[in-house]
Amino acid sequence: MNKKTQLIVLTLILIVVLGGAGILYSRLSAGAQTGQLSSTTASDTDSAPGSAASDSQSPSSEPPAQEGDPAPDEEPPAQEDSADTQSDIPEAPDFTVVDADGNEVHLSDFRGTPVVLNFWASWCGPCKSEMPDFDDAAARLEGQVQFLLVNMTDGSRETLESAQAYLEETGISTPAYFDTSYSAAIAYGVTSLPTTYFIDAQGGAVARAMGVRAMRFYLSASTPDVLFYGQVLVLGIACGLLSILVCYTFSGVRAGLARLFPNPYLRVVVGSAGVMVLTLILGTKAYLGTGEALIAQAIDQGRAAPQDCLLKLLLTALTLGAGLKGGEIVPCFAIGASFGCVVGPLLGLPAPYAAAVGMVSLFCGVTNCPLTALMLGFEVFFFCNPGGFLMAVAASFLVSGYSGLYAKQKFAFSKTASPEGLAHEARRERTGPL
């Protein structure tokens, strides 16, 4: 087979695979609602109105059994020893921390109420990404569950001032507590952040979770129409153009710093100083790190400032250009999500969905990997309006041209069959991605 026939066959196979995956996801997520997953247990099914069990119970002439009477021909159920059951659960160690006013607080003070115990620090990116979720849950479950957000306050890397500044900056309203003596961390053997314990009302540690949740989001699905696809197409084109800017900025800053500061050690010092100065001028740490908090804010809350994507782009370019390698993919996610969240509503798209499309299509533009971008969008966003992702990714892939983050990337096929496109591809082979 020639290359054209091979491409047609591969495209047909891809369509079949994606269609099958979409159907499978639709069936598996039939019980999923926006923002949550619903599950049904056996006991729920048995007691649900309209279920087979309840429908089979026809009226009877027999008098109803009195509450507490055993059923006919059945032995009375054995009484479960609650004390024995509770003894199987290890007791959560008590500890002493201080609140914002310096008052001592003990875990035992909350005996009788379920407790969510979370260890965090303001320098921990995953901690900050999940902090808004804890804050929302604490507000919803007030009076039912006690949330203890225990800060790992070592006095050097994390201080009372830095922790409180982060809480004020982000607007976290749930009270935080400070483990200045590390008594709580030692008692619970905390070796990595974030770490979360779930403690029942009797003081038993019933579960532990380490790390942050996987990056998966539930979007509200709207019925796509011609206008919807037109809006998504425009957003995909805009993300393709933005991807060119991202690639030029990354390579330009890197080349400029290398030219101005040939010594790599001096370049690191200058770049680090630049990042710190800009952070002080901006008065926020929101643009440091990988940008997971920006992603969650844009997609979960549909909220982003117009300058978020540009400032994240600038600081990431300065960091990478200085030689401080921390990865560029997740920051590109943050840039795309923030951009989509701002531009999407201007086009008439819901901000969360536009942020998701922006994240995926910008990733496609900077990496030139449309299939990977599509799979990412389908996996992370549960096939929510997959046609929109397909159109935006295709548009971004074509508009981005031959720019990319990776100089050694080679194209098996030209993006366009035009002589200009082929000439551009040949020039890229000689000079690099930009």
C-alpha cells in the first residue's frame, strides 16, 4: 500500500476505536453527574422505591409484623457487638497543634464528630491544588464533619507567616492549625505531602490517602449544534496561534539568556532572581510551580483572570530559559486552560468547557500530537462533547504550523499538501522547530 492508502486505513481504524471508546465511556458513566459519581449498593437497591424487591412485595392479608419481631421460620438475628467492631479499627493518635491565635488544639477535642485530617504546606503544589476542594467540603458539611487542615510549620521552609499569607491570598475560610512542634506529623508518620487521614466519631483512623487526586474533571454537557461547533472552531484556531507564541517565547527567552549569560551557573542565578523579582512585583505565588491550581480554578470553577495565561507563560519561559528544568507540559496545560476560560465565554461557550478545550488544543499545538491530545481530552473529561475536542484539536494542529517545543521532532507527513507547507517542513528540518 502507498502512503495515502495507509493513511486512509489508519484514519478509519482510529474512527472505529474512538467511536467504540465513546460508547463504552457513555455506558460506564451513565450514573455520573456533574461534579460527582453516584453509586448504588445492594442495600440501596433493595430499599429503593420502584425496585424489583419493593415491587414484589404485594399486599398481604397477614397482619404486619411488629417492630423487632423475628421473621417466621427464621432465627432472631444475632446482635452485633459494636465494641468488638470498633476494636478492629486502630485508634487515631492524639496530638497538639495551635490555631491562628496561638491557642492549643487537640484532636481529642473533636471526639464525637468525624474528622478529616489533612497535612499540607504552602510550598506543596498538590496541597494547594486540593485545598479549595477541602474548603468547599468543609462549608457544605459544617456541623457534620470537622476538617483539620494541619500545616507542617517547620519554621524554615514553612513559617506561620508564609502559611497565613497563602490562606489570606487564596481566601481559604476553613480554619487552619499549625504543627510547630511536628508532634502531629510524627504521631502519624507523615513522610510526604499531602497526606490525609479519615477519623470516625469514636476516634478510629479508618482510612488514609497520600498524594493528590488524579486530574479528572466532570463537565456539564450541552447539546452541540452548528453554532457550538463554530465557537469551538474559533477557540481552537486561537489556541493554535497561542501555541506559536508559547513556542517562540520559550525558545526566544532561552536563546536570549544564553547569549547574554554564556556561563550556565550565572544564567541560573540571573533567571532565578528574575523569577523572584517578578513574583514580588506581582504580589502572588499563583504563577509558580506547575500551575495545577490554575487548571483546577479554570475548569472546576470557571474562573481565570485575563493576565493569568500570559504571566504563567512569562514565568515558565524565564524558569526554563535559565536552565531550571521542571517540565513544560503541565504549565502549558495551565496556560491553555486559563486562556480558554477567558476567551471561551466571549465566544458564547461555558467557561469550564472552554477551559478544557483550551488546555487540550494548546497542548496539541505545542507538541504537534493530535491523537495524544484527543485521548487526553477524552480520558480527563469523560467524552463530554467529544466532537468539540476533535474540532478544536484539528484546528490547533493545522494553525500551529511546524512550530513546536521539541527541536528533534520530525513530521512523517506534511500538515498541508501545498508547496509552501512542504518547503516549510524542509526548512524546519534544517533550522529547528521555529
